[in-house]
Amino acid sequence: MRALEYWEELRSGESDEVILAVDGPPRAACSPGFRDLAPLLDTPHAFWLARPPAGQAPATGPGDDDLGLSSYVEPWINEAHAGGLRVRAVLGHRVGGVFAGVIAEALADRQGCAAEVLLFDPELPDPGSVVDEFHDVVCGLSRPLSTDELWSLEREVAVVVDACGDDTAALSARLRALLTGVPGLGGQELSLAALRLTALMLAEPVDVVPLWSGRTALASASPDRGLSRTRSALLVPEAAFVHREILFAHDHTGFFTSEQVARTTCDLLALSGTAR
């Protein structure tokens, strides 16, 4: 196994190529994602999963948005390029699909050939998903909040949501700033929580048309995940977003442990090799 700082090598390979995968937003290892899919793939490629960019953890004070998209993804891009393996494909999950597209585009210039991009329930951030993410962070705290603390925090959240309206990036930034006042939240737990909201903040303004329009999306049956959610939130029920969308009967929870999803992924990776 390679000693990597910004990627975790889930599997070494038998070829000179690697598959990169970006879950999103960054969360605990127990959350469904590419960690579950990797062992099911019958391919000769190494498989690297993006680590939360903890070295790039932002400050969480109000208005402190110095971390930009390029500095967020650059450590992933640089280490992947320096790893000595050709990037065969970049996989993206939820808003990780935005970062996957950016990473693949940057690596194509450096390695001289384009990497495939496969999107797994890709979605764009919206105000509802930002609030859901904030609540998910709070519900998963190692030190649960008391009833009074929860009521106080919910009042603050309501004020922020009302002030931000449909501005998803601003909402992400302001809810991120609220994290510093959450009782008992600090250290590495605060950094990871902040990065989850930062991922949404940075992904929101990205124009995904050039990144996704020629790509394939694998979609679960869950209406509150992926492109189904994005179409509903943006009120664009007929929007394609991607070149091809493959629908599965599995809900999002069981999506990454599905043998059918794994076989389809292997088939698409094999096709990407013949297209080079």
C-alpha cells in the first residue's frame, strides 16, 4: 500500500492505472459510499478514496471564506498526478460529483489523456440539503445536545435560513459559522463538520454543464437523492444534466452494496478503456 496523505488506498492494483473516488460531503467512514463499492469491483486498477482535506480545514468564523475551490481540490489533484499511475476514472458521489469533474478536467491536462467520470447519485447543493447536512452534523455529535441547547440552536438556524433565502453558498457559510458556538464541538470533530458545509458552499456556484454533460450517472431509486432531488429542488423536472442516466431499483442506502451497481460500474470502466 502507498503512503498517501490526501487519498486512502482502499485497494492496490495489477495495472498502471488508478480509479479515484470522491464521496461528498466528507463524512464518517461508516456512511454509505465508495468504501462499500470498492471491494465489489472486479477490475485490475488501484482504488483511491479521497480523504477529507483536513489540512485545508477552514476557519469557521463569520465571513471567513478564504478557502476556494482550487485550494480545496488542489491537494487531491497534485497527489494523484504525483502518484505515478495513470488515472483511469474519477468517481463522484452526491456533491462529490462536482469535485470529481473538476479533478478529472485538471488531470487530463497533466497526464495527456482524459479520465472517465462516473457519477453516483450526483446532486447540486440546495438550501434544503444544506440545512439537512447541518442537522445531520448536530445529530451525530459525540456529545449530544440538551433539549434547551437544541431549541436555542434551532432558533439561530431559523434566523440564518430566513436571512439567506435561496442563496445556498451564503447559507452554507453562515451555518458553518454557527458551528463554533455549538456546545462541546471542537478539535477534529469541528474541522470535519466545517468541511462538510464547506463542500456544499464550494460546489454550489460551479457550472456543472461542461463537467457533466458528456458523462454517465448511476441513479438510485431514492427521490430525495441525486438528480431526482436536484431536479425537484431547482424546479427543472426535465433537465438532463448528464449524457446518460442509468436507473437502479435500489434505494440510496443499499446503492453501494449492490452487485448490479458494481457490475455496471465495471462494464463502464471497461468501455472507457476501449474508447481511449
